[in-house]
Amino acid sequence: MIDAVVVGAGPAGGMAARQLAAAGYETVILEKRKVVGEPVQCAEGVSEFGLLSNGLSPDQEWIAQRVAGAKCVAPNGKWFYITRLPGYAIDRAVFDRWMVDGAVDDGAELRTATRVTRLAAHDGGWRIEANGETIDSRVVIGADGPASLVARDAGLVRNLEKILAYEYRFQNEDVAARDPEYFLLFLGEQYKGGYAWIFPNERRTQTIAGTIPYRYDLTSLAAPGLAVVGDAAGITNPMNGAGIHPGIFSGRLAGEFAVASLEKKDPAAMLEYDRVVRSSPFLDPVLWWMIDRARRWTDRLMNTVVEELEGIDWRALTWKRMLGTGVRKPSLVLHAREFYRMIRTLELCDRYGW
Ligand SMILES: Cc1cc2nc3c(=O)[nH]c(=O)nc-3n(C[C@H](O)[C@H](O)[C@H](O)COP(=O)(O)OP(=O)(O)OC[C@H]3O[C@@H](n4cnc5c(N)ncnc54)[C@H](O)[C@@H]3O)c2cc1C
């Protein structure tokens, strides 16, 4: 029986494998793709805070462009700052490989073109079938993306709600960047309950489609000797679909719990991962509450709200300013609870949103 198997070599799996390999445990990473990170199914935006808070220093090898933050744009073109914390447009394929290489450098074994087809509890650990071979492992990390086989076979899935995402890439000379310094988030009725992003980035023309977890109902994100991380656990921001930062955060935590469980020879030590991740800002119920409400806002309401925030940082909102708005626009008072929660959501998204 080996110490640990990580299924999936995305950012979440790479991060979990790094913790296990650095602690000296025999770690095997199983990845169904022939080349880690390819094809890319991501717009490749991540915040600097997301990287640094998980111990990753931005590396020129995979940084494509630095941005100053993100703005939200209303249907009438007015906008406000979502965050002024900097971030990056990265090269996801190179980033994913860099993440996994970090684990390989510490002794992990990477097996590409290896699809896991079955997982079952076995002899105090887990039995995995991949490419017709059987592997027994004390610990398993399910980092196998939004359609996670690991979560399903471990019996953790109750219901999975996903959203479809489409990405259109244009040459800079064909479409002038609307704001080369910021990521732009567009809301409005024309997106039919969804949203649109514009990212400045140097890329070739391409169309990409993929799924993003929206609301995943898992009985637990862990079982004895097992944890699910990143998209496999549905840990993406429902406000905007960002999953790289939640992936590396949950991957790091799962890796740390796995190391503790191997050290103590206690598979049940991994169950605590579920509680810690669920109480993290990434899965705060206010995010779902807020996006469900904002989806129902009319363009008129959206425009009125954004006009009040026009060109400013939401932190500049004071009680005095809000009272002034209530006097000038009494219809907004009816939405006072939503606005209060919107500020809480923006506070969360500032650091943990992307
Ligand atoms: C169009 C689009 C744009 C996006 N843009 C952004 C963005 O700008 N910023 C952001 O933060 N997030 C974005 N996301 C979300 C982000 O891409 C994901 O949240 C992120 O990739 C999650 O990382 P992960 O490691 O959990 O899963 P993944 O990156 O999906 O990695 C899972 C890995 O597991 C492998 N795998 C799956 N099943 C098996 C199996 N049975 N056996 C072996 N290997 C398996 C897969 O091949 C894959 O390599 C976007 C998503 C889409 C679809």
C-alpha cells in the first residue's frame, strides 16, 4: 500500500501533492490528460493574494500580465471597483505544470494518460483502478475537476448544480482592450441570470467551453483517508466562477490534513478538513444568497445601484452617504437588506473572490 494518491493534476491536485511530497510521503499523481494543463479551459485570472496566501510566489514563467484589480460594469456602462488588490492573467498550462513539477521535485511520481475509473474503500485505505491497474493507497485526494469520479465513488455526492461557461479569445489588434489595467465583470438582464468577464491578455483567437461548479451538495468533503478539493468539491466562487484560488487553498489544506493523518496513522484525522473548508470564506452562504438575488435584479435597479457607487471603491460607502441615497432614491430603501449583504459579499470577494 502506498501513502497517497492524488487524482487530477490541476492546481488543486498539484497543491495537495506538494504538501504530501514535501513531507516525505510516497505520492502518486494520476492524470488522465497526456500533457498536464492542456487543453486550457480557463480564462486564467488569479489574484496575487490567492497565490501569496498559499505560499506561492508569482513566477515570470507563467505570468502573462499583471492587472490592478477588477471592476463591475452595469448595463448603462457605469462601474465601480470590486477590488483594487492586484492580480494576474496567467498561462494556465504552464502554471499547472509548474505546480505539479514542485511536487515531482520533492519526490512525487506523476503518471499522465492515466484515467481513474473506479475507487472503493479497501483495507483501511482506498483501492483505485486506473488504466486496468489496481493501486492501494492509505490516502486519496480527489482533485479530478467538476465531474469528480472520486467524490461519486466515495459516496459523497447528493446533488451537483453546474454552470456552462464560454470563452472567446481575440487578438488585441482586432478588439481594443476596454480597460487594459482591470478585469471587467458585466452584469445585466442580457446575460440571463449569468454574467460576462472581459480579461486583457495576449492570446490567439480561440473559443473555449467548460463547466464550473455552481452549487455542490456533498454529504461531506472528506471521508476517512480521503478528501475532495477544488472543482471536485464545488469550491468555486458563485459570484464570478473563479476556482484557481479556492483550488489551491483547498488543495493545500487537504494536503496538510493528509500529512497529519499519515503521521498519526489515523485516517479519521482527515474528517476535520470538511469542517475547516466549509467554515472558510470560500463557502460562505452569503455568496449564494447574493448572486441569487442579483440575478433577479432588473437593469434599472442594477443601473441605479451602480450609479451610487460610480467610479468609487465600495469601501468609500459610509452610513451618511447611504442615508443620502435613501432620501434621494426612496425606492432603494426596499432593497436595504440586499445592499447590506452586497457590502458583506464585496468584503469577502475583495480577498477571497478571485
Ligand atoms: C471557461 C472557463 C473560464 C474560467 N476562468 C477562470 C478564471 O479566470 N479564474 C479562475 O480562478 N477560475 C476560472 N475558471 C475555473 C477554473 O478553471 C477551475 O475552477 C480550476 O481549474 C479548478 O482547478 P482543479 O484543480 O480543482 O480542477 P481542474 O483544473 O479541472 O483539474 C482536474 C484535473 O483532473 C483530471 N481528471 C479528471 N478526471 C480524472 C480521472 N478520472 N482520472 C485522472 N485524472 C482526471 C483532469 O484532466 C484535470 O487535469 C474557469 C473555468 C472555465 C470553464
